[in-house]
Amino acid sequence: MTKSELIERLSFNAGSLNKKEAELIVNTIFNRIGDALIEGDRVEIRGFGSFTIRLREAREARNPKSGDVVRIPSKKTPFFKTGKELRERVNCCD
């Protein structure tokens, strides 16, 4: 599902919302999750999952084309862990 499909479905299911209002709601949620992660906070949505930031240490790698050693600096990356309820819903019908 894409962001535009999510907006479409939200406006359809919540009959009183038009697409502009649904888009504002979706953008506000996504922006707030991003802002919280930038601030170093953890975001947990019960039954769905949690978003955190993980630190990837600096390392050395090789350029596959030339074989030269390349230094990769440390960086922060967003990480999502599914919640138990979502994991069970996805795996219910195997």
C-alpha cells in the first residue's frame, strides 16, 4: 500500500473526511514519527510495532569494482520492530 492509497482508504472509510483532511492526518502522523526519531525518542504503536534508531558503527568495506578499501562512517538508521499482534495477524493463515 502506498501513501496515496492509505489516504484514499482513510477518506473512504471515515466518510466525514475528504482527501485533503485525510492527507493532513497521514502527513501529521508520519512527520511526528520522524520528528520523534530525530529527537532520539522511541515511537510505539501498540499492536502494530515500534520505531527506534540504531547506531551503525564505522567500518571498512571494499569497492567491488576496484577492490579499494573504503571507510564507511558511523550513522544512525531507523529500525522497525513488529508488534506481537501484527506478527500474529500476518502469520495467522499459513
